[in-house]
Amino acid sequence: MHRIIYNLLMRSLSRRLGDASNIIITPYRVAREFLIFKADLWYWTKSAFFVGFGVLSAGLGLKGFLLPNHFIDGGVTGISLIVNSVTGLSLSILLLLINLPFIALGFTQIGRSFAIKSILAISGLAIAVAVIQYPVITSDKLLVATFGGFFLGAGIGLAVRGGAVIDGTEVLAIYVSKKTGLTIGDVILVFNLFIFSTAAYIFSLESALYSMLTYISASKTVDFIVEGIEEYIGVTIISIHHDEVRTMISEKLRRGVTVYSGKRGYGKRGDKPDQSDIIFTVVTRLEIAKLNAEVDKIDPNAFVFMTNVLDARGGMVKKRPLK
């Protein structure tokens, strides 16, 4: 076992630094390479877990809810479902063929690793749809739209957490947003409006409306899976009573704090570039009201601004336990 680990570490060193025969092995270098190897192993294991469960969840959403009831979703999946309903072609083949141009675009815009993982994820979904016999859960239209969208959205979100996509719409949106003044959300909205208009023309207006409900359910689930249960907010506070603010956040809110050394620019009393520490912390949305109330007790004139944090890890993101 030790020999296997040694060979893996030497292979990693050789790949990054050149000829392994010229590398001087030290305890520090071995420990460093082992740390890198362990991080890579954990990354790929976690990616495989997320993508695998994402494929299974999306397959359940498609075959257990949407397909038997002739519902569609937005994006490439929606196009595949429309073509499947009109032509009778295999959904598995359509998912692969229609996603290929978007994955090729992702290869040039995002990277090779993303493209390879996305091809594997889409191929896995195509195999799951073709092979796995999912049970038909319900025929109630409202339940189909809600839970079909939920399981499909969960699959897309888990795949994104694993660094891949099973629907290439967002890759196109990223590319178009770089070339135009549109945001990614605008591009996806226009793309899906075209899909749902087509569904209304081919099927019926009622079917298109239910499909829009499916898309809303799926998109909200994707946001939930990707951004997490707790929505973090980054808070920056500039106050002349910065020491009291820092102490309050550490002791009352039990949150970690980063202190920047800053200088005031132009304030209410004119141009007075006084020294002032800048406080930064990350809290959940539920703690914003309490944080504002505590800051007002210390300095009602403090300058406070907040930004959304899509994901946070390390440091003291979690609340420090009471002693």
C-alpha cells in the first residue's frame, strides 16, 4: 500500500516538476504532495457523487413525471422533449445530440475538465433514461409540474455542484452574455420563452402553462441546491467605533471578523482622510436584522453595505459555539 502511494506521489511530482529522477525527496515535499493528492482525490470523489445522484434524480423527474404525462421543461431538455413528442425519436439520443454543440462551446469557453465531466454526465442521463425502469409516480397535472420540476432541478443542481451540466443552456447563456449586453438570466429567459411558445403552438396553451410551472419549480430547486440552504451575506461596516463593532460581532453574534486598515475619503464634514478600520463579516440572512440593531446601538451613523455570497467555506463561517 505504501509503495502504491509512493508511486502516485512520484508520478504527481514528475507531472508537475519534470523528471522524477532529478527530484530531491524531502519529508516536506512528500507531505505536500500527499496533501495535493488527497485534495484531488476528494474533489473527484465528490464530483462523481454529485453528478451520479444528479443523473438519477433527473432521470426520475423525466421518466417518473414528465415523459408519461407529455410535459416539457425549459432549456435543452425542453427541446429534446418537444422533438421526442413530435418525431418519436429516442429521448436518450436527442439529449446527447442536442447537447453536443453546447458542450463543444463549453470546451472553448470554460475548459476541458468541464467539457469531459459534462459529456459523462449527459451520457449517464441518456443511459439512465434508456435503461432504468422508473415508476410512473402520478398523473395529476399539478403534482407532475411541481415534483417533476423538483427532481429535474435537483438533478441539474447536483450536476452543477459536481462541476458539470446535464443541460447546456447556461453554457450558451454565458457565451451570449460575453458577446452582448444581456445578462445570463436574460438570455435564459429569452431562450425559454421561445421553447414555451413553441410548446403552446404544437401542443396547447394549457400544456405550455403547466410546462412553465415545471420550469419555475426546476429553476428554484437548482438555486436551492447550488447556493445551499443558508444564504450567506457579506457585510462591510465602516465606523469610528470599529473596535466595539468587532467585539460585538465576535461575542454577541459569535461570528468571525476580518479587519482591514483603511482611510476615510469624503464624508459629511468634507474631505477628512482619517484612519479607520474596516470590518467585514459573513452572516446568514436571518441574522441581518440582529446585526443592524446591534450596530445601531454602537454607532447609528456607521456606513454598512451588504453583498450576496453564493458559497462560503473555511474560516469561521459557521457560528462559534457558546463556551
